[in-house]
Amino acid sequence: MFHWRPSSASETPPTGPPQNTVFNSPDFHQARETILRPDCRSTRVQFSSVARATFARRSLRLLLIALVISAILPGCAVFRRKGATAEGVATSRELSRQGVAAMEMGQWQQAEDLLRKSLEASTDDASTHRSLAEALWHRGACPEAMTQIELAVEHDPHDANTHVRAGEMALALGARNAAFTHAERAIRSDPKLASAWALRGRCFQRVNQPERALADMNHAVELAPQNADYLLDVATIYRQRGQAARCLTTIHHLLDTYSPGEEPQSALMLQGLVFLDMNRPQQAAEALALAAQRGQPNVEILYHLARAYTATGEAELAATTAQQALALDATHQPTRELLSQIAARSQPDEAQRR
């Protein structure tokens, strides 16, 4: 506010408002009229914007303070939980390591117990769930093993190898759709994983789609050319499709992957069957005789070996082999029929000798 101060004693205060000041200017009065005019909104908007900005700054400041407090106060509990989890993970890993070591030594029950304790310490380890699944599968607890392998997939959904193992277990249990889903996910995760293509090929084979099965199995062989299982699957599909020559070529490739005397029974048996398909009974008898010597003989090998001996004219040897097959399974009807045929053929020969 303007105050008048006398500069000397002789001066007297003015009786009215000061003259020639800014308060008496026309511009001042016009501005005053503009501000106080009821329909003037510009100044109100300006004052309202300033108030909102101030309120926003204060609200933001309070929000930041609240966030800092919420982060600091539970922070100690977070670190405490991390410390406990780290300790549990360390214990779990050690128990899991011991469990895997027990599996490698053939101590399956001990391995199962250790792996269960490992999961009690930390339930999030995918490899432990997978190892426990293997232990349970070995014991024959297949449904529980399937549950564990699915948990392994859940904890590590991008691991292609785990998907493949889950798919193999599912396929063995007859769950073809689940096996196919795992195969597809494994291929997406790792397109160069041979076992993933082999799994999908076996799924196609189960649903009688040999062309697609063969395509996937051949791709698996391209990625893993020395894998005997894949070669055996390819050879089997060729035989099912009536392609005996290609089947035999694949079997030769398969047998070349083994040292002499170490060829698997399954490959030798398939070779003998293909020779029978090609009307080469002498070679069939040689292959099937070797197959019978690899591991425990089974009724199927002995039956087909008796067929081969019959085709080569060795009736006595064929009858002996058929009787050995029936000793393993007296209800095997093809062998019983074959033995009857051998006996019927031998009777005219005996009559002529008399």
C-alpha cells in the first residue's frame, strides 16, 4: 500500500489520492474491470491450471515417498527369504547329486529316497524332477513317473530334451496325443535335436502314417547318422511298406555301426525276416540263428528260424527249433501250426523209406 511521508515540516499530507500514479491510470482500471468481470474465464483458467499443477506435484511427491517406504520396509523380509531359498537350493542340489550317483550305481531305491528329500528342500529344480521320474519309471511306477516328468517340463518348459523324455514316457503309456504335443514343442525349441524328430516319427508310426513317420525318422538319421535305434526304426518302416531292398540296405548300415559279435538281437532278427521276405531262406536261417544266440531267445525268433529251416528242407532241425519255441510258450499258435505242417510232410518220406 502507498504511504505518504512528508519531506519537511512545512509539507502537509494530500487530501485525496495521489495524482499521476499507476493506480489512477486508465490501463489499471481496464485491467481491474477485466479481472473482476463475471464472464472472464482466462484468468480463472490460469489460476485453476496452476492449482492443478501444484496438486499434481504434491501427489507425485507423496507417491514417491510411499513407494520408497514400501520398498524399504519389506526389503529385509525379501532378503531373508532369498537367503533361506539359497540355503534350500544348496541342500537340494547336494541331495540331487547324491541321488543321481546312486542311480548310476544301480541303487534305485536309495536314489528315489534322496531325490524325494531333494525336492522337499527345493521343489523348483527341473532336473531333480526328471531324475526322480527316471527312478520311478525303473521301479515300474509309471503314472507317478509321468507326473514327475510333467513337473520337470513345467519348471523348465523350454528344455527340448525334457519334452522328448516326457513324450517317450507318454507314448509308452499309450498317450499318443500327449507324446505328439511334446514332440512338437521339442522340435520348436531345438530343431536340430534328432530325438525330437524320432519321437514325432514314432508317433506317426503309431497312428499308421508310415510316409510321415519315415520322413521324420530319416531326418533324425540325418542329424544322428550313427544312432542304431533310429536306423532300426527306419528299416522297420521300409519293411512295413514292402521295400525289402531299402530295408536290407539300412540294416547293413545299422550292423556296420557295431563291432563283429556285438550286433543286437533286434537287428539280426529283422535281417532274417527280410531275407525270408525276399525268399532267401539260407541267409535268413544264418541271421536268425545268430539272433537266437544274442541274449535270451524268444518264441518269435525261434518260430521264424523254424520257418527258415523248413524252407531250406531241414525238416528235422526245423521240428527241433519249433519244439524249443513251444517250450517257451506252449500257446503260440503259429508255431503249433508250423510243427503240424512239418510232421505232415515228414510222414510221406518215412513211408517211402519203409
